[in-house]
Amino acid sequence: MKHTISVLVENHFGAFDRVATMFSGKGFNIRSISIGETEIEEISRMTIVTEGDDQIIDQVVKQLNRLIDTIKVVDLSDAPRVERELALIKVSVPKGAMEEIKNINDIFRGNIVDITNKSLTIEVTGPPDKIDAAINLLSAFGIKEIARSGIVALKRGEQVRILKEKNITT
Amino acid sequence: MKNSGQVLTGADIFFECLRQEKVEYVFGYPGGAVLKIYEHLYDVDFLKHILVRHEQGAVHAAEGYAKASGKVGVVLVTSGPGATNTVTGIADAYMDSVPIVVFTGQVSSHLIGNDAFQEADIVGITRPITKHNFLVRDVKELAATIKKAFFIASSGRPGPVVVDLPKDVIAAKCQFTYPEEVDLRGYKPNYKGHTNQIKKAAEVISKAKRPLLYVGGGVIMSGSSEELKIFARENKLPVTMTLQGLGAYPGTDELSLGMLGMHGTYWANRAVDSCDVLVSLGARFDDRVTGKVDTFCTKAYKIHVDIDPTAIDKNVVVDLPIVGDVKHVLAELAAEMTTKPDTSAWLAQIDEWREECPLSYEDKDGKLRTEFVIDRICEKTNGDAVIVTDVGQHQMWTAQHYKYNNPRSNLTSGGLGTMGFSLPASIGAAFAVPDRTVVSISGDGGFQMNIQELTTAVANKLPIKIFIINNSFLGMVRQWQELFHAEKFSFTDLGASNPDFVKVGEAFGIESYSTSDPKEVDGLLDKALAVKDRPVLIEFRVVKADMVFPMIPSGASISDMMVKRLNPKRMT
């Protein structure tokens, strides 16, 4: 089963590498991984989508926690959460297909961010299954390139006050 | 604090930090990137630098020092090959949770990544085999980094930490202050076990009919041998130990079942198979213990006490996990025991198993066997020596036959199984516990893997008893070849190419002896044990093709246990 795990790590040189090395060293899967800054300068958030049975996910969470540079590890899979991914999809524009592609873009509330005679680049944001659906529909025209950001996710509702509890000064 | 607030160079700060950490010994080897540190070392009088002859030896020596003393072992090497030579030792320390800090030199910051002379990305290389590692990028971070390194290495589940020191950082200057405390928000080891879980454990143990304590290296590391002794004896609980756990409980005690697992005793493995409550203390259910996980200890309610949460449910799913330091948990557990379990019938059953299949070997044919040598060493040292073994058959025979009375006495490479461990590790032990007898036992194969450290032993006049068990084979590999690989003894026969070990010893300036006669063993041991001011070497030329039994083959079940050789024609 797929799990989305949110990891707060020290924004140190090598912290990302430690996480990646742990996954490869232990033979765990990474379906997608994204990393970026948070509201606190010296902390980054990694969002990792992994898969495995309960015992494996239990180990993934524990092994992540065991790394010195990880501050907080939360498996979001059972929690109400917002998950978003961004994709850039470069699609061929066969003669006469422009309108149809634009329609699809509108349906998915995408943005056309680049255009040439023969291709369009569409930016789509949403839950991963929405992006899959957009790609699926656009593939009829011929997809030239895709770049996906990997998932970012947050728990719904009130802010998780982990950082305050752990006495972290910003 | 001396020198606090002064402006110092990185090299001076380095030594001030080691002074603050009360480091007594640094095992090291100089080179280009650490010349500045060695320049300052020249005037340092509060610690002793031990020059090894290969950087791998430095790490094993630091491990031996750490295991024998319980303190942090320290290594100092140069960049590039100096650093990469430490890798095997670091991996060894990681697998066996040994607290060491390895300082590696690094090329100057501006050259990092340029394929500079003697450059290696040691932080990248050692990332999966260290508890943590650091590249110090600014001299201002140096003191705090060293403080963190010692704290991380020695707290929680101990392990190796690498600190990479670029040449320019060592040379740069800043104001020195050593932090009083370490606060790592991502690292807070949990020492105290969950009270309700401990209460539950006490309840389960009280009601057990066939309880068994399964004890690992965590008991020794946490210094809870006394607590274990009291707990086991009060409640009449039998104790079986892992390879790393040997010494945690006295081997001669009637409640001791010796080692369990692949080459464990018949009765220990029968007890694991039949117990109704298994209490794991600081052990990790590794594959050499469990064999086939599906058939391992199926009848028992399993309680697992470990300071490392990742150890729990990793290999075997348990019924009651307790994350905490064994010392704290055992003390609390003992206090919670309101009624003692009645184990008399269970202990009688275990005694029957002892009778059924004791550890035995042929001792009537006049040939020299390893088991006999180990039995004699045990007798002559009263089970009180620090025994440092290498890896292979002699290691398993030592585990079976040496009855350790004390913790921190059995130093061996368990997790990684590093041949060449014994000799350098015994050097570290000899520095750590100068008042104890230190015995290094190696096979003829492993002995040659760090043979250069004979020089270190001689140069420091260390009274190590260097014993070589020479069966002219890579014996354990040979055993597997005989049992599982169609008797193809591929590249395991060292006989024709082995050196003359007595001449080797003598070339290094060591008084050396050799025998293949069981009748000479006691005399030679007496001679060696009497020497207090220099190493002594004895080669025991034992029969070539003996095998270690009992044996549960890799990945097999207790029902597959082999207790003797099936093909007697190979018995020479």
C-alpha cells in the first residue's frame, strides 16, 4: 500500500542524502520525493511517497526517525490531508487539435505556460490522480516530455504544533 | 575551563576538545592532510597517540578499547587512502554498536570535489555505516561538532561517528569555547521504558511456566550485568546469550545456557523452541540467532527490550515491545515482580537437554583440537581474561567453550564478521584494561589480515597473548564447502602457502612457540600467561578438517540442527 510520509529535517548539508541513502540501503521503495523550505529557515520538509506492508512502513518511519537530522516524521496516510503535485506536460499539437487541447487544459484548470507551432506546455496542479488523468487524456495527441514535482502534503485542519512542543525557536 | 575564550587554531581546538572529553588514547596514522594536527600533537601531554601500522588497525584498536573499557575509542587518520582504510572498521563498529569517533583529514575546502591529491568523499562513503557523520566547514563549528560527535557515539544505541576535517579548517583560528551541553532536536534517546509496558511484562513473566531470558550486547553496553544477575537468580530464570551477549551473565552459572543460534548449544536452542515467554534484553533477533523466522520460537509470548526502536519488529514481530535502556528497564521490571514464576520443572527439562547432547569433542586420539585449547585457556585464566577473537571456527568454539565470568571480556566481530579484527582489537583492549589478561585468538587466515599490527604490540610492550589456531584452512568456509558446496574446497586450503608463524613472530621480535601436541598446551600457556611486559605468540597446529557443531544451517529451523558430522571419512 502507498504511504505519504512527511519528514521535517535539518536544513543541513547532506540531510537529503542521508534520507535517500537510508531508503536505498534498507531496500525501501521511493515512489516520489520532494523537498523544500518551511516556515522555519533552518528546517526543510520532505514529502516521501513509499509503499510496503505494515511492517515495512513501520520500519521506514522508525529508520527515518533514527536519523540524527530528522526532527519529525509523520505518516500522513491515515490522516485527512491535502496532497498536491505539479506537472509540466509538453504535448504535440497536431493540425486542428489546438482547441481540443485547450479544452482539456481548461477542464483540468491548467495553465499554458509555453507555446510553439508544434507544441504546448501545460502546467497542471492537483492530487496525483488528477495529473494522471490529464496525462492520460493528453497522450492521445502525443506527449513529448513530462516533469512531475512529486507530492507535497499537509495535514488538514489546525497546524500540527510539533515545532512548538519540541521547543524550537524560529 | 583551560584555554576557554582564547583564540586558537583548529588543531589546538581539536586537542582541547579531546581533553574535555577525557580522551586517554588516540589510535592513528599521520599523513599530509593532518600534518598540522600531528605538529600540535608533538606538545600534547594529556593523551597518548598510538601509532598503528594500517588505518584499519586503528579502528579495530579503538573498538577494542571501547568494548573493554566502555569509553569512546578515538581514531585519527589522514585523507584519501587513510580515510578509506578505516571503512571496514567503521562498518564493523556500526554493526556491533561500538562507540568510536573517527577523525579523518580532508583536503582544503576549496579543493573538495576537484579530485585533489588524496581526496576521498569519506562523509559520502561512510554515510550508511555511521550513526552520524560530519564535514566541518568552518573552524567556528569545530568544537561544537566534536562535542556532538562524542555525544552521539556514546549515547542511546552507541555507534561510530566520523568527523571530516579539511586542512584549512585545522589551520584557521577562532575563539575557543567548548559547549557544556548538546541539544540535538532530532536526537533524543529514550532511556526510561514505558511503565505500563514494564508492569505488563512483569505480570507475564510471573505467570510463565517456561520463561527464558535472551540476552544480547545491549546488556553489556548499558552496564546492566549486575541487574541481570539479580533478576535471573531471584526469579530462577534461565539465560541464553547471543555472541555479543557472552559475558553479560556468568557462563559457569547453573542458569546459563550458553550461546543460542546457529552454533549455539543444543539445550539453549531447544529452550528457545519450547519456551512460553521469551524476554529479549538488548538483542536484535538477527538471522544467526533466529534461522528461519517462521519457525523461530513459535510458542512464546515475546517481550523485546531495546533502546533502538528500529530493532523492534524488524526481524521478528513481538508481543510486547519496551523501548528503553536495559539497565533502567531491568531495575523497574525487578521491582514490579510481585510473584516469582515456578520454573523448577522447566529447569529440570533444560538439564535433561544438557545431558542429551553436551558439547563434546574427540580427546583420546592424541591430536590437538581447538576446543581443547580453548578449554585449557579458560581453565588457566579462570574465565576472567579478556578474550579477543577473530572470525570463523575458532570464534564459535571460543563462544561455546570459554566460560566468561565478566562483561566486557568477550571482544569479537559479530555483526560484520571481520577477519583481522582480533589482533588490533586486542591492542586497544590492552591499553584499556592494563591490569587484565588480554588474549588474542585468531585463525591462520584472519591473523594474516592485520599481521602488521604485531609491530604496534611490540612497540608498546603490550603483554598480549597472541594465539593462532592454525588448521591450515579457512576453516569455516571449508566447513560450508563440505556441508553445502559439494565438498569443493575451493581456495580455502592455506596449508602450503602459510608462512612459518614462529619465524614471523620472531621477525617482529616476539617470543614465539608452536605445538601440535595436547600435552604441551598447559606448559606453553603457563609460560605465556607469566609474561607481563611484552607480547608472546603461540601457534596451535590443530587438526585440519574439524567442524563446529551443533549447527543450524543458514535460514533453517531448529529441527534441522546438525549435532555431528555425517561423513566420517572426512574426519582427519
